[in-house]
Amino acid sequence: MGKAWFLLVGLALAPILHAEPAAETEIRAQLTARNATTLSAELAAVIKELTVRDGERFKKGQLLVAFDCSIQQAQLEKARATAQGAAKTYEVDQRLAKLESISVLEVEVAAAKLGEAKADVALTQAGLEKCKIAAPFDGRVAELKAQRHQHLKVGDPIMDVLDDGQLEVKLIVPSPWLRWLKAGQAFSVHIDELDRDFPAEVVTLGARIDPVSQTVAILGRITGKHAELLAGMSGRAAFPSQSH
């Protein structure tokens, strides 16, 4: 986060930093997904199959996208045929070398061509593996960015996905709170969008204090399963008063 943002947070927290702790102190909080990423095309091809839509859930390993890779499949068959021919040539050259009908150099050249052909097969197979995209984790589709039959270039985004199985809570608190704030400490989060309180606990404390705002970042998590919660929701994190 930028210095300017921390400065604004510090100004907002100034009364909290210097005031006596109230019965309960509230801090702004935001829910985030623990895992979130954008799935992108790793090859230039047409989308043949798109198995999910916006908001739908999926399981880790589930097929999400399949490309039309008929050209790549044909290239693989060609590479395999070339490798088979190179293997037979190398085998024959080895027998001829034993009969001293060809030189050792010719055998070595045949061996090199066989190795090159095998490498071409492996390279083509690796390319074919990019024709299908499986889910990297259990989660849901946040936003589709491409459609079936659409031609994509390498790096074009296909969909944003996130894991909302256990939502994290990001918040910034006054640095003096480190006197009593510990990992595992319970607190509550009032979600504005739902107008409800949810239980949470501190997971980790920030690694450094911002010297301008005298604040520190805290990461928490919502405890229990709450299907109604969505990443991006925000609210107020309430900590019981502590003796400083």
C-alpha cells in the first residue's frame, strides 16, 4: 500500500491511537479470497469448450476450458512418426557398424537425430497439455472474460476465479495494539452488506509498522462456513477492550 494511503489511515485512527480504550473498538475490514487468479490462454487457439458460467462453483481438477487443438494433435502424430523412423535408422546403423559397413560417426549422427526426434515429441506433447485448463483449486467463477468459439492469443484472459471456501479479513490497526493483539485472538466482523455479525480470529500480524501512520496490517479469517459471504464485502471489525 502506498504511503499516502497509510497517512490517511493514520489520520483516521489518530483518536484511537491516543485515546483510552473504549468498551469495544471498531476498525474497517474487508473480506478477500485466500486464493484468486486469472486463468489465461497459454497457446493461440479457439475455445472449443467452456464448462462454467459466471458465479458457478467448481472442484479442483475439474475441466474448465478446452481448446481446439486438432493442428497440435496432427503435429504430435507427425513427430511420433519421425521419431519411429529415426529409431529404426539408428537400429540399422548400429548393426551395420558391427559389420564395419559404416563409420562410428554415422552411428553417432543417427543417435543425435533420434534424440532430436524424441525431443520434438516431448515438446509437442507439452503443447497439447495446454489445450485443457483444469481448476487449480475448489472455488467459483468471479467473471468470464472469453466465450466459446472465440480465438485467443497467448496471454489473453479467460476467466477470473477465486476460492471463497474460507474468506480472509484484511484490516489495519494502531501499532500500540501489538501489546495485546495475538494470533488466534477472536473478534467479530459486522458486514455492512448483510447487516450481520460474523465470528473471526486473527491469523497473522504484519511484519512491519508504517512509520507515518503508526499502523500495522493484520490478517484474520472468518470462522465457520457462511455461504452468504462474498469476497469484496466490507464492514467493521470489533475487538473487545483490552488492558494496555
